[in-house]
Amino acid sequence: MEITLPNSDQSFVGSLIPQKAPFVMVGEVSEYSENHVISGFTIKEDNLFVHEGIFQASGLIEHQAQTVALHTGYKYFLLGKESPTGYIGAIKSFEADALPKLGDQLVTEATILNEMLGVTLVEIITKINDTVIAKSQMKTVVK
């Protein structure tokens, strides 16, 4: 199967992460390199983390973590292997300057700072219309 980026095919994107609907918080993989990935996600009314038209901070954290999972999943896709399961090991910092509303399109870039023995330290920035709305640094762990 030939895949080009950006790619928003839900079947393909869904195959890269361990989460399944209705818990999928990424909708596109836009860019990929060995140490970074850019994802996209549109906030919809039926999302589990939407309350009174606002995407909650817990949803932003999950979206950012799934962006990291997207990086791992795409790397494994390129290697012809199945995506591993992972989880958030620790959130070193998280700051949200604004919470997204229905219809907002998130663009999130995750940069791998360090990766060793299945533990990845990542810096993540989420934007709406080129305005930074959230930043975090977290460790993720692959089983």
C-alpha cells in the first residue's frame, strides 16, 4: 500500500494507534521524521471530551499523547510491523492557554527529545490557526 503525507484516511490513521473509536483523538498525520510528527484533529460535538461546546484540557492531553503514539505507529508502519501499545508514563509539564471549541482544527507537533529502552521524552505543542494553545512535555512508554 502506497501512503503519502499528509494523510487523513481514518482507517489508515486508526491503524497507527492503539486507541479505537470513540476514543481516537487524532485525525491526520501531516508530517513525519525520525524525531518529529505533526498531527491534525477537528473538534466534533460527539467527542467524549467536549463539554458545553468546549474540548476539555484532559482531551488536549489525550490528543497530545495520541500524537506521540501516531509517531511510533507510523515508524512501525514504515518498518512493516504492527503498532505497539503504549501509555503515558509521566507528564512533566502541561500548560493550556486556551481550550478549543467545536469545529476548531488542532495542529500538534511532537518532537522527540530522547528515546531509550521504550521510554520516550517528548515536547508537544498544539496550535489553532498558528496560535499556540497548549504545550507539554511527557514521557511515554511502549510495552
